[in-house]
Amino acid sequence: MLSSFTTRRGWIAASACASIAVTALFSTSAVSATVVPDDSTWQHQDLTSRFSLGIPSDTQFYSRYATQETGDLFNARYGSEPFETQTSWLADTTDELHMPFVTHLGDVVEQAYVPAEWPVADATRQNLEDGDLPYSILPGNHDLTSDGSVPYRRHLPNVSSS
């Protein structure tokens, strides 16, 4: 089983299983609750099973075209970077949307071997940390190299596990 993690396909399959497990963990049967604060102006609220999961994926073009090498195209054209905007929005709306967790489903960067793309991803990940929003980042095929290495372990050290 351990040898299957050394192949690209094995790593992606394991990541997909981990994502499914996390989703199942947060979507188990709900407990109904009624809020009855002391303040009589509040209404009773049914809080049964209401939550959201943030699930960004395929942000590789956001990382690629936010680098100096590509002319920082999004910022030049639109005045912002989509990856930064997405993670800021997730962090800003976590309470409103009852969002306990964000999982990125892979393809964080376009070219794993291009070092300039990783700081873009790292900066956007920082938005989630600053918002105290738990997250995971699963590697996609764009995040791996042909030699089987997983560069995000080097470039996103707070996400990596040994």
C-alpha cells in the first residue's frame, strides 16, 4: 500500500479518498437545536444541519497568470487576482455561511516546476489561516512533476505532512 503513494496515480487516488472522508466527517447526521436567548426580541432558530464547505479547485491559471513572468495579467486587466479574491471571500464569509472547512481539490499551480507560481498559492493560503479557517490542499496532476516529487511539500510547508 505504501508503494502506491509513490506514483502520481496512487497519490491522486489517496488524496481523493481523503477528500471524501473529510466530506463524510462533516456531513454526518445532524442534531437539531433551538436557540432561546434571554433577549425576547430574538426568534427561535432551527440550526439543523446548516453548513457550507468551501471547495476551490483548478486554480492553476490563477497562479500562473499572477506572476511577473506572465505580466501579472489578472491584476493588470481587472485590478485583482482571482485566487486572492476567492480565499479572502471564503475567510470573510465563514461565519455567515457556517463554513467549518475548506478543501482545495488540486491543480493549485499550472506548472509545478515553475517556482514563481508557488508564492501566489502560498499568499492565498495565508488568507485562510488569517481567517482561522481550517483547510486542506490536495495535489492535482498539475501540482506533481514527472519524477514523482510533490513540490507543494516544499513550497507550502504548513500544508505538508511527512
